[in-house]
Amino acid sequence: METLRLRQEVGLIFIVTEELKNRLLEEFNAASEEVQRQIDQFDFRARHALAELQRADLNRAMAARQQIEAEKQRLAAIKHELQDRRREIEALEIGAEYPRGNIEGFTDIAVGDNLFAKLAGYQLVVKDGVVIEIRELAMSPEDVILPQSQIVLPGQQ
């Protein structure tokens, strides 16, 4: 075998434009509206279920109330996180770089290649949907965690 193909993550960096900001804000608005819809539905169902439980079994109603409050707090935290991220998007300056996640890519490694250079990976810089730069990342041997060999002493098998 002369070469080996490995998977690796490729970072996506977007250049902030008005179009990108508008698209991101639309995404956050839609997500925020969906979370609010879930909160409203949950609240409606929880009130009815709690009212029925209070008539039937007060102890179960108290336990259910705690679960309901925990779920409300979880949904409120999600909504708050979305609002914070929305403010971050609004504050982005045109021309700034905005990391948008990773996609999966492949790299071929052959005998004689520098392993650290190959594993460092790449970033795609995108502006309005067009790749404008491919960055090759640098990595030193200290950045890589290689599996340690397991030493098995006689009698420990």
C-alpha cells in the first residue's frame, strides 16, 4: 500500500457581508420563534396536565411541577442562548471572519509525507458562497496526541 486516505475536518470561515448577516439573523429569528412556540405548547399542556394531577394525586402533582419547571428553565436557557448569539451576529463587522463549523474532507498520506503537516488540516474561507481562499493549517508534534502503546508485563495478560 503506497497511500492511505484519511478523513479530516475542514474548517469553514465565512467573510461577513450584509447578505450573510441577514441570512444568519433570519436563521436565529426562525429558531427563536420555534423555541417560543415550543415554550407556549409546553406551558399549555403542562397547565392542563398539572390541573388534572392536582385533583387526582397531590404528591405526583408536586413532582410533576418540579419536572415542568426544569423543562421550562431548559427551554428558557435555549431561548436566552439564541438571543445572545443574535446579538453577536448583529455586532459582526462587515469584512470580519466568522467561523461557521466544519465539514468532512479527506487527505492522502504516503510514505515519506510529514504526518503533522498532513493532519494539520485546512480551512475554507468563503465570501457570498464563493471559496476565496484555502488555508493550510500548521501543526507541531506537541499538538498531536498519539496513542501510547500498551505494555503488557508477564503474568498480567
